[in-house]
Amino acid sequence: MDYQFKEIEQKWQKFWADNQTFKAESNSEKPKYYVLDMFPYPSGAGLHVGHPLGYIASDIFSRYKRLKGFNVLHPMGYDSFGLPAEQYAIQTGQHPAITTEANIATYRRQLDQIGFSFDWSREVRTSEPSYYKWTQWIFMQLFNSWYNIENDKAEDISTLIEKFNASGSADVKAVCDEDVKSFLPSDWATFTEEEKQEELLKYRLTYLRESTVNWCPALGTVLANDEIKDGFSERGGFPVEQKKMMQWSMRITAYADRLLQGLDTIDWPEPIKEMQRNWIGKSVGASVKFQVEGNDKQIEVFTTRVDTIFGVSYLVLAPEHEWVAELTTAEQKQDIQNYISQTKKKSELDRMADTKTVSGAFTGTYVINPVSGERVQLWIADYVLAGYGTGAVMGVPSGDQRDWLFATHFNLPIIQILDAQQDIETQADPTKEGKYINSGFINGLTYKEAVPFLNNWLEEKKAGKAKVNFRQRDAIFGRQRYWGEPIPVYFKDGLPYLVKEEELPLILPEIDKYLPTETGEPPLARAENWTPKDGDHYELSTMPGWAGSSWYWYRYMDANNNNDFASKEAIEYWKAVDLYIGGSEHATGHLLYSRFWNKFLKDLGYTKEEEPFKKLINQGMIQGRSNFVYRINDENGKPTNTYVSAGLRKDYKTTALHVDVNIVENDTLDLNKFKTWREEYSNAEFILEGGKYICGVEVEKMSKSKFNVVNPDDLIERYGADTLRMYEMFLGPLEQSKPWNTNGIEGVFKFLRKFWRLFHNEAWEFTVSDAEPTKAELKSLHKIIKKVQDDIERFSFNTSVSSFMIAVNELTDLKSNKRSILQDMVVILSPYAPHICEELWIQLGNEAGTLSYAEFPIFNPEHLVEDEFAYPVSVNGKMKMNLNLSLTLAQPEVEAILLANEQFQKFLDGKAPKKIIFVKGKIINVVI
């Protein structure tokens, strides 16, 4: 029977599910290998052909590693909390859980029909209480921990309390808030319980503090930076403003140095590692205090160029800095308020990215330069952010171009500080060369001499000190949304306390609407009878989207454990993810937070590995290939009902319109389907070329609005999942973006049919010979064994597909139907096209289900050694024939065989050769 892909694929998908073929055991004598995909958020649209690219690659690799003798864990689940389901709930009133469940059902159906070898017994969903119980539990561990700088690790908060009891705050070296108290053990003993909890909150790894956030009034929630574009929410396009709110934060800054160092130990794409390095932003410099004139406040500034301090001509605070109102004079109040209102309309990303616009407002206040005693104006400007560093920057116009532009714009002094600086009237010169001038007691020193001298001077005068700073800020951990993990905290007398561990999971309550309350409280404030056993009320914010994804790989190790997030034995066995495949857009979000939580869990002894993901691959994006029809406009520019084919449009005034790519084949429009596609085209008329309507083409992002979304369901229906899998790999290198083009998929389908044909005779009867293979057959087989093995190991899947096609063509030409050849071919191809290979495997007489754990054929280089060569034979310089000869033969033996060859004798015309030129492995040339 011909290749019946539908029946074959349905049969084997059912077999794999019924027999749990890919279920991984957490104890095995085989070496372990953990392959993980970034799990999807299940959207209502389902998968388009771009989504499975990484999953197909990871599946090929997983299947290959099983064939190589590894115990492979390849799980899948759903990152199922999120804003889209909540927005849909707001619009329709339908509970997000219902929407999410329906979306997951669609995803599961689509994933199953592509034939992935997932271990579905370990499926996780971040919105299931049995899962988020452990997300809440990890939050509680963070709340009950502090970071001990001396030991360079997180510790239980009880060890900090012991230090307070024994010696007060004096010997405590911790990552903590700036405003911690200084106290003796006797003081600590007199603190009330509330005072103790307030102080401990300044040390905890998750804590409450007033933070500047991206607030979207229309959505009623805080947004992450990557959820905002050009000052508007990515979802819905609503304005976003900067707002101060009491928010939960995670003290990720405690791990900044370890997060940096860890990048040198993992096999990740260099651009991703560089993005994380830049995000963390380690700087070595100094902290300097500027005294506010007429006030007891000191403004602390971090600078990497303390040597330029004599060149400071102004100081800048972030507009949202807590002291701005207090330090603004009455005369400047209106200007400052106007500027702050203007700043609130910009996101932090916009403020950081805009390096050309110069803006600011003078507070009317002056500060004193600690080294020179000079009065310096205090300004606010939106290029300074409250959460970065101290929220204050010193302006040195002669050495920094942004400061130079600011000073020039506002007519502030520009002070030369090095004799090597040039042209500072026209631009800043950041040189470190030369000797200092106009710089008081460091005049005449070089850069290398000035920096340590100044650091020592500042420390002696208690005006500053050398310091290492990080650009990275603590991660805001609260969202004013409904569809997220409840934070396991209740409040008593305004202070947060953890719920008891036995009360987990703290279940997300039912509410009547999914909007904030009329008084602006988060949606959870609507919950009735949702009150803690102790205290006043539960925390009303929920966790952000990244909470559940920051530890999920551990849950896959032991997904059904009710007593732990994963057992020690499972964690000890699987250790870390060996291969992680997903998008590069998560570089400074999920990938950074996951590393942070992983390091924290290791500190507390729950896990063993410092890094969660050993190797990371970012798959490229599959872009859409849009098609266009060209509507003719009349002389007045009005649209007609006539559409001209692409090749003829130059003769007409036209408007290009996107058309559904699913009614176009090889860029030829199906005219009848076009007329029924949308009512406005029902009476369309066409000007054709060669009897066809040829559409225009453009590569764009795949989206519904461009009608260029290709549904994998349609392709699987027409060509089968094995064809789709191989074609997605065939499009190009995994890590590169490439356009989708359905036009080429037919070729892959024909290849699989040709492969099927190797096993069958003209009547489509299964016919395989047990005869010994020829040298040529063995050569073709071992070429493809080596090629596929090498390609998979270096993730070059596209080149394998080409090689498969060559190998099958060679075996077809050789009329090969030898069992020993074809059985190995089935094993080699099975990671790419598992369904057809499973069917052929049992037709070859093997037990069903054993293919996935067969042995990958062993490459034998001897079969690639050439022992024969088809010599081109020329007579008087003209090519006449080919002659297969052993490469071991010398010239006398070759001459004898040649002269005895009947075909060759015809070319001599009865003449005797004058000379025979023989070059081993290349040519034979006969002169007559």
C-alpha cells in the first residue's frame, strides 16, 4: 500500500500515549539527559507553524539521545497564569481558568498531532493549586532568608536574629536596605515585636517597600518593562505612567556578582550572556556625599570617575526621588511639578533610550561639593532613574557628553579638569590621560594616582568611599491582577506575616469581577469571606508572570510529589537541564530570574547545582510570507472591483491588499476561494497572466492582521506531521530567522514517499531482501550515519534533511531493498520522521514500541574508504568511456585490463597504442 500518512500517524500517536513510551524513570543505570523547552503560554489562537520550531528541534535531539543510550527526560507543561486570560475575563466575565483550560486543550491536541516524545505524565500547569503551592512555598523561604555577605550565600533569617541578640547590628554584613538601624544587643532586646519585624523586613530576600512602577490605569495593574512599548501597554495600547506604590520586591541584587560569574560557566549564546552582563551592569567606583545647603540631608552619588569630582557643575536627582518635594524652593515648585507630570508619561525604557532630548528643571536648591566646597545647583532630569544606584547623578560636562549637552542647554559651567582634554567648547572629552588641573589638591596627579588618593581622602573625611555598584535593581514582585499566584502573606497592624506552611496552597478566591475595586484596590479585594485566621487581611496583589517559570524545571523532575517541590533523590539524579531551547526575548527576564531562584535554592541546600541550564539554544523566528492581490483604482483613485495579476500591475494604478495565504498555492490565487473568503470580494473580476492570478509576495512578521498565519493543522491534514517536522528543519539553520514558504513542503513529502517506496515493490507490497548489502549500499548508509550523527550533535538539523534526500536517491538508484541497510536507515531517520519509521520498523519484523530505544547505528569508516575508481578513459584527449578498476592496481595491470576490454578495442580502430598515460585515482589517457 502507498504511504498512508494519516492512518500511520494517528496509529502511532495513540500507541505512544497508551503505552507511555516516553515516560522517563528517575533512577536508571543509563546516563541521564534532560532536554527542556521553554513552556508556552497557552493563548486562544493556538499554534502557528512558527511556534513548534524549537519543539521539533528538541524532540529530534531527545529521540536521538535515547537511541544513543541515554535516559532522557523531555517534559512539557504550560505557563498558564497571565494577563491575556485576565483581559478576556474582564471583557466577557468568563473565569480565566475556563479560558485557560480551553486554550490548553487546543495546544495539547496540536502538540500531540506533531508527534512529540514528551513525557506527559510530568505535565505541569503554573495555575494549578498543586503547582503554585510550591511557588508560594519558595516565596516563603525567600521571606525567611537574608544574604550573608561574609559567607556569600543566603541563610535562614534565624541566623540574623542570633547575630542581633549576640552583638547587635555592628558585625552584620548583609545585603539590605540603606536605612537599616545601628543598635546594640541590649537595644534589640527592648524592641517591640513590631519594631523587630520592621527591621527584619529591611534584610529579607523578599520585602515590601515603596517603589516606582509602571502603572497602567486602564488595565489597573503594574506592568513589567517588556510589557510596554513607547509609553503604552503592549496589550491594549493604553497609556502607562510612573507611579510610587508599596510593592513586594525580590532582592536579586544580592546575587549580582554570582549571576555575573556564573555566565562564564555555562554554554549559552554570547549575545544572551552579554545582555545579562549589561543588565547587571557591574561598575567599580566611589560613593560620594554632597551636603544639601541649609539642610541636614546629604545626597549620595555613585560615580565610576571619582577623579572628575572637581569638575562637577551641577547635581541631578531623579524626578521621582523621595526628597524632590522637600528640596524644591517655593519659586521653583510649579516648574518642578510640571516636569514631574511630564516625566510620568514616559516609561523607564523610553527614558533610558532617549539620549538626544535634553530636559530638566532646577529645584532652586544648592549642594556643597565635598572636595572643593563649591556651591552646585541641584536639578531634576528624566535621564536619572530613582531605582538605579542612588537616584542621583553628578554632572561633569567636560568629561561626559550627556552632561555636556545638559550644561550647554541650561548654560551651566563646563570646567576643564585634565590638561589633555581638548575642544571641550564643542564636545566632552572623557580622556583619562594627562594631569589634573582646576582640581584642588589632586592638581598635577595622573588618573592612576588620583583615584586611590581621592578614595582615601573621602573615607577619612567620611564624605564617601570606594564602592562596587550594580545597575541591576531588585525585582518588583507584585501585580495588581487577579489571574496569578496569591502571595502567602497576611497583614497585622500594617506588617506582613507569612501564612502557616500547612495552609498552603493559599487558593485564588472567586470574585464577581476581574477589575480593581471602585476605590482602586486590586481585584482580590472583591473576594468575599477570604480572610486569614490571624491578622487583618491577605495580601491583595498576586505574583508576577515570572514566578511560576522561575523553578518549573525542578517540578518536572518529580511532578506528582505532594510533600516536596521535588524529592532529594529526583533532584540528585536529574541535577540540571542539559539542553534548554527557547526564545532570546527572555534574556533579562525569565532566564535571569530562573538563575537567581536556582542559586537561592542551592544556598538553602534544596538543590545541588549553581546554574539551572547548562546549554541554551535560541531558535530563530519563522517569519510570515505574505501574499497580496492588487486592486485597480479608477482615474479618480476610487477602488474598482477588478484585481490585476502581479506581473501586469505596472500598467494600472493599484492598491496592494493582503490576502489569506491559505487560499494561495505557489503564489497562485484560488479565484473561487478568494470570492468566498470575504463578502466584499464575491463579485471580483480578474486580469490574469497565462490564465493564472499571480500574487505579490513580502516577508513580514506572522500575524492574523496580515492573513499570513499558517496553521500546522492544515499542513498536517495535507502532508502529515512527519513532513511538517522535516520541512521546518529544512527551512534553514535552527538559530537563524527565516521566512515560511509553504511552496517547498511538497518536496519533503515526496522524499518520505520515496523512502517508503524503498521497502515496497511496484504493487506496493512490502518486499525486503535478507541478502548481503553491496559496497555501494554500505557506503551510502555509513555516509548518512556519520552525517546525521555529526549534524545532530551540533544542532545542524537542516543539513541532515538534505543528506537524507541524497541517501534515499542513492539507495533508489541502487535498487536497494536489503534489510540490513533499510533497518538502519529507519533508526537514523526516526528522530526526524518518527511515525513513518515506527510503521516500517514493525513491518521489518520488530516489536512495536522498541524503535525509540533501539541502538543508533555505529559508523564504520572502512565503508567510506574507496577501493575502486571509475577511471575516465580518453583516446587522443577525447573522453570515450569509464572503466571501474581497483585502486590497488599498478600501471602494467591497468594496461593489461584496458587492452583486454572489448568496448575499448572498438575505439582503437585496430591500431596499437603509442603511449598510455595513467594517473592513479584520476585518469587514463591513450595516445594512438
